[in-house]
Amino acid sequence: MFWQRPPTSHQLGIINKEETSRWPLHLKETGAINVQYIEQMAKGMPRSEDFQKAMEWLHEGVYQRYGKHINKEEIPKAKWSQQQMRAMLGKGKIEPVNIEQVKGYVNCFGVPEAKKKRIRIIVEPMLNKVVEESEIPKLFYPSRMQRRQQILSKRYVALFDFAAYFDQFQLRPAIRNFFVMRTNAFDGNDLWRFKQLPMGARFSPAVAQFATWALVHDLPAETCTMIDNVRIASDDPKKFVRAVRTFIQRCKEANITLNDKEEYDGLSDAQLVEKGRKNFEGPTDFLGEEYRGETVGNTERLRAKLKMAFSNLGTMVTRRQVATIVGLAIYMSHTVGVRLCDHGGLLKASWTGTIFFCWMTD
């Protein structure tokens, strides 16, 4: 019940599959990350051994213990349309492969993103079932309260978001043979291998997060990151400018594509400081929370999502959807510091009533 992240619109029952089937795939033009540069940046950073362990998944050696002979029939068939296949090929996400080359396969499907009305491609490798937990370094993040204490009082703020971050990690040809999907025949082929780091692989978050930590290592400002989201904050305008410019230069050297990078291009130091001040005043969104100065609240998107979800309670809904709505409400109450224990009676009454209603309609 105590949700770590907001539930999706599909889980809440506020969008339907008929609507999302017409949405385009989430595919972007990005470059290939310079992994060697990232590895150089990581020298001297905390948890350097864990960094190396994460980066091993971009090299062939770690895969050698997992390869096996694959029969085509055991590869799950992905349900992509001809138009979607054409889009993936056009953006360089996949390439044809022969069954003799296949060392592993993936389960591939799409997940709707309601905010941007697009379909995100999810790739779940067979490797997820067999990779040892000890081979993936653990990721530790500050709590929501710790994160706020880190950055709330800092008067100059810069926000960055990496474009299709996982897609920027290009896989070597030998590694691609572990990430093969089967489809209906398209362009004379029905087996395709992915050329980029699969978002759904168990080790992918560690690869991406340690790369991000390397990029922000030793910046002269407070930094808060979550995979492809970076927040740089400082009370000192000079340190703020130096930190932002250093970070942008590192991304350039690493060949990382940033969303909205043009917002910072060509700014003088004074303009950059002014932009940082306005970002502090807000409103800005970061990791599902809205920041206005030293005040934190729920984002407009989450407020709209909860309102739409509650409006559905008067229609035919499932028990799962009601539980998900309650989970979203609990997540949002934590953001604004509402003590749910003070409203136990109301929660109990509403929960009992909605469960009975769903039992009658589900």
C-alpha cells in the first residue's frame, strides 16, 4: 500500500488500450555515449569498485557465462505492427540476426506514457532470471526528506534530463546476440537484436546510475540524481556557474544527449545565475515533486491524475484500480506531510465502502 512511486494511468484505469494503440513509439535521435570518457571521470569517486562492476555489462566478458543454444520457438513473439517495426528500424534500435548467432532472447512489449501520449518500449531479457544478484551493484538513494534537506535551501538551481538515456548506451555486436526478439515476418526477417542497453534488464539501472554519478562527481555544488534526472543546487552563484558549466562540458565530452540543452546554451554567467534563481523560485518538477522556493508539493500532473481517478469511482471499476487510487493518495499525502494516522477512521470507512462497491461490480 505504501507506494514508492506514483501508479501509472493504466493502473488507475484513466486511459484505455484502444486510445493508446494509436500513440507513436518513444524513439529519439541520440548519439552513442563515450564509455571510455565516463570510466576516466569515475577515477577517485566513491564506490569505484561498484562502478567497475556496473560497467562490465557494457563489455563481453561478463556475458560469457550465460550464453546458450536457443531454439526459435522458445523466443516470445512480440506484437508490433508493421509501422512500429519500421520506426524501430529507422531509428537504429534493432537489426536483423540469424538464429545461429542468438545467445539469449527478450520479452518485448510497450507501456503507454499518458503525459506525452507515446508508447515506451520495454525489453525484458531472459538474463534477468539467471543473473546473480551479487553481480549487480546495489543502488542507494537518499529518502525524500533527505533529498529535500540537501537541496531546498539552495538559492540557485539547474535541472537536467538525459534524452532516452538507456538508448545512448550502444551495445557491442557480440553482446547484442543476448537481446533478441521474435516478431511476425517483416522485411524478410522475424528475428531482431537490440543495439542499445535494454531498459528492462536488471543491470541497466546500475549502468546508467553509476555513469550519472561519475558525471556529477566532485562538482562544486550539491547534486541530486536519479538515473537520467540531475539537479544541481548551490547558495554560491560562482560555484553554481562553475558546476553547471562543468557538468554540461562533461556531457559534451561523453557525447550525452540532453533534453532542452538549448536553455543553457549561450548564457552569460549573469544570465545563468538569473536562470538558477528563477528555477529556485519555481515552480519546477523534480522526481515527482513540485518545488516553489522552499515549499514542496505534488505536481500538477499528479493532482490531475488523482482527480481523474477519483471521478472513475462512480463508474465500473476493479478492486485493483481502487487499491491503486488509494496508493496514489497515500503517495501524494506523504509529499505534503499529511499524517494518515490522524485520519484512520475516515480511511477505514472509505476503504470498507469502496471494497464492498468493487466486490459488487468487479
